[in-house]
Amino acid sequence: MHRSADVLTPDAFRILNAIARAGSFAGAARALGMVPSALTYRVRQIEDALDVLLFDRSSRQARPTAAGAELLAQGERLRQEIDAVVHRVKRVASGWEPELTIAADAVISHSALMELC
């Protein structure tokens, strides 16, 4: 059995998002260029590691369960955080400082200082 930290990879989130968008495992497999059995196996690994059911498979549609919807939402939040980290790293590498500190005293009015900024 896999640990949850080992199975929650960017690729795993890509697969889960594809299933949610397509509404079926077969549709997601086609969109990702995978065979359905491989996609199903990957989802089963994730579900086993987390010990939760991520998709309701009771009909022909694959709908996220409450746990699946939460994982998809948190995966999107993580993707946005990763994008922000990449952006910050690139800024630092290109010479931008990650932080700017301005010290001012009462000689310059607060409104003039904010206008200059």
C-alpha cells in the first residue's frame, strides 16, 4: 500500500481533474492518452492510500464524492501555490528582490509617500 504523500503528485491531480471534467473514467483516459485500466488502477492506488472513495461509480457517470470534491479543491489550491513559488523563484533569479522595505518619517506626508509608491 502507498502512503498518501507518495500518491498525491501533480500527475495524480491531473488524472483526478480529467475524470471530474470528463465525467467518466473512459473519457478521462481518452483525454489523457491512457488506457482505461491504467487510469482506474492509478485512482484505486490513490483511494487505497487515502482510505477514501473519491468518485461515485454507481452509474455510468463518475462523480466526485464529498471527499473527492475536497481533494480536487485542495489540489487546485496547491497548484496555485506551486505556480506562485515558481514565479517568485524566477523573479529572484532575474535579480528582483523578494521584499522591499521603505522607511519614512514625518518629514514626508503619508499621502505623498503612497502616491510616489
